[in-house]
Amino acid sequence: MGDGAAWPNVRDVIDEAAALREQHRELADVLDPLGDSDWSRPVPRCPGWTVTDVLLHLAQSDEMARASLDGTFADVAAQLMGGAVPAGPTVDDAVEAMVGAQRALHSGAEVRDRVLDAARLLDEAFAVADPHARVPWVAGDLSARTLSVTRLAENWIHTGDIADAVGAALPSPGERLRHVARLAWRTLPYAFSRAGRTLAGPVTFDLVGPTGGAWRFEPESGPPAATVVTGDGVDLCLVAARRVDPKTTSLRAEGPDADAVLELVRTYA
């Protein structure tokens, strides 16, 4: 599938690795003013987890992404798991086990330092990586470029979760989330297959970014889209992150898969 839109606001164009660096900086800005009492705050969007738990998860997953780029993914994943046995077969089960395995090892401030170090090292690794190289990840091999967008998406999601938990206001994400919206569009067949469903036909996203840019994603060839989703690009990203109900957003969908696309769209494994 291709991307049929040009960027109307050239000044806002940044590549995937630069977008991830920008997102890591936003996380650092949220963490900078926090004190000892903040690390144990519950994070409502992540039931059962504290701010420290969410940061530990981000540190672990960024460390795994760096290992994916340097060829040590399996070894680092096993090390982080520390012999813990997931309670079930899903990725969420594995994530919970991995956080649980290291939850007692560090204070909140130490986990903050770890997540910032992991972010810096991952950004350095992506700066020299071949974006087209195939690398391992939790749901199978993918390109290094796609891996950088999955890390952008997850860091953005959880930065927002932490900001909500500590009462921090976030600035507009700008155009970096265009990469996240495109990932959500490209992975619709995967999202449908995970749910045991099949798309009735191609899908187009015709969205508007935070600076007014057109985020239009459509097949480059083949039949015209059967289903079209329109509305705010950030709303689409929030729906794909399972952070808002699509019925409460500006998003509108028409076509045979209209309801299913907004129900199943996602940006994570």
C-alpha cells in the first residue's frame, strides 16, 4: 500500500527517527519536574500500574528495540524477562510479566534515569540504522523504519498516560503523529486478521493534522476505497491507541467496514 498525499506544510516535515526523538524529548519534559511522591501515582489508563511501572515498561521496550537493531533481541528479551512466566499467551501478558520481574529492582528516580538513557541510546541507534533493514519484533519481523514508528506510537501513548496521572499539560504534538496515523492505516489488515475478520475492500484515511496539513492515506493502485474515514488526525491516533471512544471524536466513516475500522484500528501488537 502507498501513501497518496503530499505534505502541504514542508516546514513541518520530519522523518520517523526525528519524530521519535521529538517524542522522547516530550517525555523528558514531563518527567523533569516530578518528585519522589509522583513515582507511585496510579496511572488510570494503565490499571494496576504506577508512573514507575509505565516508565519501566517504556525503558524495557526501548531497550528491546535497540537490541532488535543490533541483533541481540532474543537475548535481551530473555534477560529482561528474568525467568518470569507470563500468565497467558498474549503480548500484554508478557509485558506484565516483564515489568513484574524488575518492579522491585529500582526506585522511581532510578527508573526515570533508565528510561531516559534507553531513549537516548535508541535514538542514536536509529540515527545510523538502515531504515529498510528487516529486524525482529514481538509480532514478527518488520522494517527498522516501521519499528521506529511503533516506538513513537507507544512513547506518545504512555507520555500522555503519565501526563494525565500527574496533571501535566502537553503541547500540540504537531505533525509527528502523521507517522502514527499512517501506521494505523497500513496495519488495518493485521488488525482485522487478529480479530478473525476480513476487510470488504480498500480503506482510505482522509484526515487533518494539527497544523492543518492533509493526512491522506490511500492505495496507490487497484480498486477505489470501499471505506473512507475522515476527521481529525490526532483523534484517529487516540482511537487507534484505545484512549478514546470513536463516537466522542470528529471521526466519520462511510462504507461496508465503517464501524469495524474504527473498532479495530490499532497501533500496537
